[in-house]
Amino acid sequence: MNHPSKNSGFGRMVVIFGLLSGPGFAAHAQISDVTPPSEARSLGCLVRKEKPPSYPSKLEKHLGSGFLRVLLHFTRPDEAPRVEVLANTAAPEMQDEAFSYLASYRLPCLSAADGVVKAVQEFHFRNTDRDPLPMEAGTSESFCVVMPREPMEPPSPWPGERDPEHVVAVASFSGDGQQPPEVKLIHSTGSKRFEALVRERMALYRMPCRTGQESPRSMRQQFSYFPANGRRYVMKRDAFELREFLGMTADIHKVSAEFDFNTMACPFKVNYTPHGPSLPNEVTAQPEDPNRYAFLKWLAQRQLAFRSERQANDLFGSVLQIQVPCGTLNLQAKLAASREDAQ
């Protein structure tokens, strides 16, 4: 962990995007249509800029990533598609890159017989040492949260020297696709105004794939605000070998543990998000494997050895990636630590 700084080192700068299309989005088709799709409906004549979006230069000095999924509606051959945001964790600068690129799209072979052609586009912006974890099959289809594109405005007035503020909220969807979620704050170091802004923001979320017959679904999201002129602790790197990571945790010399990674489809990577001691730390690994559950639970209990409360607050909710090798892990608590605990 680095000393307070306005900048951090950066690794790979990558923008990954994919475009998916199909004849339609009907979920319960009873008859299979074997008619080949037209050139327009298969996006065969799609015209767009040759140069894809790049990682925003304004953000190059900071480790980070962002994701944007949009639904495109092509209605005229000589016009750009209407863009609907389906999911968004991208910074405004990343969104500007993506939307500028999308504005160049044309589907010149589109005819009246084609109707409205829809396509899904995903943008992944990365300036990080972490690798993206694989997605679970069916995740995007079963969890279709639509969020506003516009960034959330910071609380006003906002003194320039205040500490970072964090709010973690849970949105629970139980109605149909037009119902706003129930919002619950599960952690906050923010002002009442910031908490109100978070509630207002999440009240705009929708899950349009719901009919009202499904069981409730919930999502958790962190909102953080860092004063523009403030100095804060940052991570110079965000990917670590397992033993390197454990060396960064508190009181690891007092811990006994034994795990056989050869039984866990090794090697694999884990994303670790520090929330402690305010919330349980978050640990994710994809695809899910029940052989890893005990290890992941144990890993989530490890706390980073923060130097101060300020450092813990600055790094709250940051994501570290842990590279778990094959082999075994066998930790034995040192005798001195055991005697200290017994006193």
C-alpha cells in the first residue's frame, strides 16, 4: 500500500467490446423460424468507425475499470441507433468514449420490412493488473438491471478537504419491470445528503425482464465520493500472488490453516474487496465451485493490515485480485503468538 498520493501506477490499458444481435428478443417462441435473417437483421452491413474506443487519457494515471452494456435500436438506415443503457459501472469519460463511437453506427441496408433491429453492445474498459473473471452463464439474461447513464452528482455544497465518503446500498426488486426497487443502506460514512442522493439514484433502477411472477432479486452497490483536491492512499498494484497477499494481512502469524488447491480446479483467480471491519469482506471466484467454498470463506475473513483508519477508509471497496496456484497451503500459528493469546 502506497503513501497518500494523487496518482497511482497503471498497468494494461484495454478496451474490449462485443456486439451481439438476433432476429428478436422473444423469450417464449413456440415456433422455430428457419428463414435466414436479412442482412440488416444480422448486422451484415453495419458501418462504424475503424478505430475502437480507447481508455480515456484523463484516467491513465489511476488503476481502474468500467463496464457498459447498451441496447441499440436501429430504426433508419441513415441514422445512428437509439441507445438504451442496460448496465453501467463506467466513469463518465469512459461513457463519452463509448457513446462517441456508437454515434458513428449506421445500418444502410435496413429496410421497412426489417422493422426495428436491436443489438446488444458491451464495452469493458480496463487499466489494471487484474484479469476479468469469467461470467456465469445466463447472468445477463436473468439479471437485467437498467441504470441511468448520467453520473450521480456529488453532494452540494462539498468542502474540498473532507475525507472520502462511502455508502453501500442494496436494491431489492419484487414487482414487475416498471417498479422501482426497495433501497436499503447497509453501510454509510456519508452525509445525510449523500445518502439521500444514493437513494434517489437507485430509485431510478429498473429490471425490465421481470413480469411480477418471479421471486425477488437483489443487488448490492457501493457509492464513493473522493474530494477532487484531496490526497489519498491508493494501491500501486491490484494483482498479487496468494502468499504475497497473505503477507499483507493482519496477524497472519497467528493463523493456522490448511488447504489443498489441487482439489479446487487450480489454478484460479479470486477478487477480494476489503470492507472490514465495517462489513464482511467480499470474495468472488468464477465459475462457482463448491470445492472452493471453505477456502473463500476463510479468505474473506482475512483483514488487510491497514496503517491507520484513514488508509482503511481510502481503500474501502477497492478490488484486489489474488492468484491462487496449485499445490497446498499449510499455515501454522507461531508458538509465541499462541502463548500471547493464552495470556
